[in-house]
Amino acid sequence: MWDFDIGRTLGIMARTWPFIALRLVVYFAITMGYVVATGTGAGVGYGVGHVMSDPDGPVTFAFWGGILGFGAVSLLLYWLREYILYIIKAGHIAAMVLLIDGRELPEGQGQIAYARAIVTERFAEANALFVLDQLVKGVIRAITGLIGGVAAFLPIPGLRGIVGFINSVIRMSLTYVDEIILGYNIKVESDAPFDTAREGVVLYAQNATTMVRNAVWLSVFMWLIAIVVFFFMLAPATAILYAMPGQLAGWSFVLAIVFAWALKAALLEPFAISALMSVYFRTIETQTPNPEWDRKLTEASEHFRELKAKAAAQFRPSGSSGPSTAPRPA
């Protein structure tokens, strides 16, 4: 079934409680931002609608005002995604890597500063980490195709009607591969993050069957819990929107989804990342990157080729156009 230890993973979560608390604060602040922006937009629209001669004006304008408020927060979150990754996610991954390796980690709030210093040592700028993150995400799409999708796990004839759906589940389960590769970068204390990421992606690809099997199990658990949270949040979301101007009952569905997403991002994602990193580190412990998989990814993925180009540029002296002779990181 799965290869991760649920008890040990929960222990790592408990020991990194400062990051869990930080994630809860940040993601639920985002949720409240959605509530306030949607309500404010609906209120303004409701007031503007009274100026119109149309009797349905207040309701219509309240609806579109709510959409504008919701969209404004979504746009802001899109622009802040780079810094959320750098400040919150990467630091938490660094802390979890240390614990998985059995290394020491400060207790309390000093843990956040300590882990962020490790990330800053590897990635001086948020943009470099973000670029690496996006490249790895692009490569993962190629890995899904190369391993044959569901055919690698269910070689049973007569299942073509559901193959597309199951492949979609597999692709969804690969959400956290970029975080695993970031953890690998931190684990080996790399001075060349793009080359280490290239190596980590190849190691992931050659162990894709094991990794995807565990990722699918985790994905199923997480989405089942998120669905339960969604239904529990429908009642409070409806109560909040009932107090706002205009007919916003339909927004309770959207707001419940946002609440469920916040809980998933704050609590469930770190659990999944920690579990998958443990499986990944244990699986590749005695392995080296397979040149055949390196070749396959080079042929199949433009993002992998770009990753290799950036890795080569890290080893090339400034102003040089020739091949690098610098040693690869340990």
C-alpha cells in the first residue's frame, strides 16, 4: 500500500509547530481577506444598485460587487505566491528535512529564523527559488507521460473508459514533487541548486512507480478530509454571508471551499510533503541518477532542458561560453 510512517510524520508536524501556527495564521488571514473583500464588494454594489431604476439592481450589483472583491484578493494572492513559497513553505520544508535526517532543530519561535537562514543560504533571492519551483513543476508533467500513466499501475484490459480519470488523479497527486526536490536540495546542502534539482528530478523519475503510489494514497486521504471540512464549513459560511447586504447565499458554497482550502494548505499539505520526502530520501539513499532517464527527460521536456541549461550556467565562469569544468555538488 503506502511506505510512509503516519506516526512519525505526525511527530515531525508536532515538532515543527511554529511553522504550523504560522501557516494557520497566514492562510486563515487570506480566508478572512476573501470574506471581507467579497462582503465589501457586495455592500458597495448593493448601494450602487439602489441608484438604478431597475428593481433587481441591488441584487445584481451586489453579486457583481462580490465577484470583483473575490477577484481582487485572488489577484493579490497570485502576485504574492512567490513570497509565500519563499517565506513560509521553504522554511518549513527545511525544518522537516533536518528532522527527517535526525539533525537538531531549535525549539519555539527561533525555529522559523533558523530554517529561513538555511533557505537564504541556498537561495539568496525569492525569484531564484520560484523559477526553480516552476521548472520542476513543468518537468513533472513529462514524467507522468513517460511512465505511461495508469498503465504502469493497472495493466488490466478493458479499463480504457476510466483511464483518463485515473490519470487525472495521478497528475493531481504529483502536486508536491517540487517541494520534495527543494527538500533534496536542502538535504545535500547544495551550492548549485539547479543542478541538484536536475539530479533530484531524475532520481524521482527512476523511482516514479514507488513515489506516485504513495502520492496517490496521500492525495486521496487529503481530498477526503478536505471534502468533510467543506461540508462542516457550509453552515458558518452561510451564517457569515447572511449578515452581509444583498442576496449572497450562493457565495456560501465558494466561501466553504476557501475555508477547506485554507485548512488543507495549513495542515494537510505539510503532512503530505513530510511523508513523501521521507519515502523519497529512503528510496534514493543508495542510488545514483540513471543517464537513460536523463536522456528521456531531455527529449520529452522543454522545462528539463531549461533546467539543465541553468545548471550548466551555474558552473560556467562569468563571460565564458565554453563547457563547465567545475565539480558537481556532493
